[in-house]
Amino acid sequence: MATQYTLLHHVAYISIRFFNLIKSPFQKTSVFSFPLKMTSNKVDKQMKIGTHDGTFHCDEVLACVLLKMLPQYMNSTIVRTRNQDILDKCDIVVDVGGIYNPSIHRYDHHMRDFCETASTVLKKPNFNRKIKLSSAGLIYCHFGHEILRNIFPHIKEDRIIDQIFKQIYDTIILEIDAIDNGIPMYPDLLDQPEPEYYIHTDLSSLVKHMNEWTIKSTNNQEAFENAMAMVQRVFMSFVTRTEKVWLPAREVVQNAINGRFEIDPSGVIMELSRPVPWQQHLFHLEKEMELSPTIKFVIFPGEENYRVQCVPQVLNSFICRIFLPSEWGGLRDDALVAACGIEGAKFVHATLFIGGHKTRDGALAMAVAAYESGKLSRPLEECPCSDD
């Protein structure tokens, strides 16, 4: 309980400080500060974060948000300008200046020869990412682990911090980097079943629309500050959810994979101890573990019965590795029992990606029968699919 109290108050403390924005007059060189009070690691002089003025984008907004989460920059002033003489006097500069050099705290990505990715910056095994970094990605890759340790002081294992780091990169940072660098989701439209990245937040669009040019009374500086507050809220929401929801779900899926041969000798069926969001974890863990054979079916307890769900070929798809038998599709209760021969069967969706049974053993029997039949039927892709 004490740990939970400390974490929630730590997160709230960071959030409240970002909401208390000081408004400053708009000028060609814009300068503003957040009224952040340090409780430790007191900084002798006020640091300056430099970024460009004019139209703002999600990458430098998030870069500034991330820097303000570090003790050394909590009390910093953000200077928005393209005047190089002024930028030269800043302690750290993001998204402007034409220099990427961490040793002198310069983090621009617009240079013609810039080709850094998360993989080249982090140099971590099993973290292969090929999307070019924006200023948000640069700051996150260089300071993200430190930021996460500050947010979660109760997490002592580097392994856990690293898992959270990767998830936040994949769900927030990656899409911002890709969009800012103009990278299409499907570079090869003819032969690419899976996108280069997914849109999880659409923060780039939200920030873009906060540049209000048609309203004369709109202060660009105020809009930038409001964008920072909005981006900070989304970032903290994803970070806290990752620790509270995503990590426990990963453990459930990991345990299910480890015990798959105890469920069925084929090793293609895994059983979740409770219903959790499992697809992303399964795909990640299959790659990490180089799993063979891959999982084809997942069984788990539902609200009223057990479910058997087919594993999709790619994340968030209804095209599955193996479907439930076509003769089961759209049937319920007695009609389904007559078709599958498994007493207690409750339903199979018309598009064959999920079914239900009264009992755990019955759901397992449905999965085994489906695997043995090996039916590769294709669902009605135009039909919106649901659980029931």
C-alpha cells in the first residue's frame, strides 16, 4: 500500500506541475518556464532548453516534455527561436540547429546525413528498430531510462525498466518519429502484410491542429504550452498503464507460453490464467523466444464460459493462422454440439476466429479438434467482428 501511495503521488506531482503554466508575451524569440519547484537535486542556475519557434510539431513538444521530467531540467526555461546566437547559449537544444552531438547536448535530426535509429543509439541486443529518430526519439533514447526510473522509483530491476522503455517506444515514440520523418506505414503497398509502424495515439495530428493560424487572438506561445500539457498527459497515461496493466499481462502470457506443452503435446495451444490483452505480448515473445511451433489457439476464462480464440497472422488482424472448422461457423448450443461433437459447446463466431464452451476442458477440446482439422477457411473480412 505504501508503494502504491508513493507512486500515485509521484505521478500526480509531475502532472500538476505541468498543468500550472506561466503565460508569457508572444515575441519573435519566445521564452517561458513552468513553475516547477525542486525538492531535491537543486540546480544552481536556471537551465535553458532551446527549440525552434513558429509552427510546432509533436516531436519537439514531446522532447521538451521529456526533458522537463529530468531533475537537471525541471526548472529550465524553454527558449523558442531560430537565432543561432541565442541557441548557442542554451544548455540543450532539440529539433533545431543542425547538430546531433550528445556530448554538447545538441539533438537535431534534420541534417541530410542523419540516419540514427533507436538501434544505433541504444546498441541493445534484441531491440532492432529501423525507423529514423526525430527529436522526440533522440531525447527518449538518451534519457528515457532515467525518466522511467524517476517515475517508478519502486522498480529496482533494470529488466523491468527496459521492458517499459521498449513498450513506450513502440506505442508512442515510434509513430511520432515516423510521421515527423515522413515515413509511410506501407512503403510496399503490393507486398507488405504488416505496417512499418502502428498509430496508437495520433498525437502528431492532435498537436498539429493546436497551431491555430486563423484566429487572430491565438498566441502561438500559449498554444505551444497547451500542447506540452496535452502531450504530457497522454505520455503519463501510457506510462502508468504500461506499469499497471501491460506488464502484468505480459507475465500472464509468458507463463502461458512456458506451460503450453502441459496443455497439449502439440505446443500450439496456450492457456491464459485470466483474460488479458495478449496478442501484442504473444507476437513479441514468439520473436524473442524464437518459438517453434508458433501458437495457433488461446483458451481463457470468459465472463460466463471459456473461450477459444484463434491467433491472427499479424497483430489486430482477423486472418488467422488456423481457423475454427468452417462447419462450426455461426452455430450455437445444440446445433454446435451436433456439428462438433463436443458436449457443452456454446458458440462459434460466423467468421471462425473465436468460440466458447461451458468448461475449460471443453474449450481445450475445441482447440485440439480445430488444430487437427487444419481448416484454413477465410473469414468474411467485410463483416465487423466481435466477441459474440
